[in-house]
Amino acid sequence: LITNQLQEKAMSDTAAKYLAPENCVSLNVPAVNNPIWGNIGGGIRAQEIKIQKILKLLASGITAFARSVDGKDMSEEQQDALALFWEKLWSWPNWLFQPPSR
């Protein structure tokens, strides 16, 4: 699995098995407000759709990983991996759209 990239359908099917829990709203992919969406160009829309797909896959991956481990018996590496995944997903909109630091 690591050496071969999943096909689009296989990724979608796999991600659909690991939807974020209802009590974890931070794992939901943010959407652009409808009035804004109607006023942005096609290039920006395409970029936003790609970002939303990436975020959805990240959220599904985090959910799958979290379900695969028992919170009581997580190794330090598993705890670190989950914390790093979560931190990047949670802060994605902030760091993605920040202007470059000088």
C-alpha cells in the first residue's frame, strides 16, 4: 500500500469507511460560504476543491489511525503521530493562507 498510490475510487471508498465522529467537529472539512463561493474564479475554486479533498483524506486517515489503537495502550510513537496529524489538520486553514514571513 505504501509503495503504490491508491486509485481515486479506492481512496474515496476507503475514506468513506472512516468518517469523523459526530462529536469531533474539528475534523470536518471547512467549506467556503456560498456567497463567497459564487464570487470566486474557477482557478481558485479548483484549488479549494483540491484542498478540501486533501483535508478529507487527512481527516479519514486520522480517524482510521485513532480507531486502530487503544487509547490505554498507545505507544509513545503512536501518540506522537496522532498529535502531529491532528495539529496539522486543525491548523491547516491558518498556516495555508498566511502570507510568507519575511
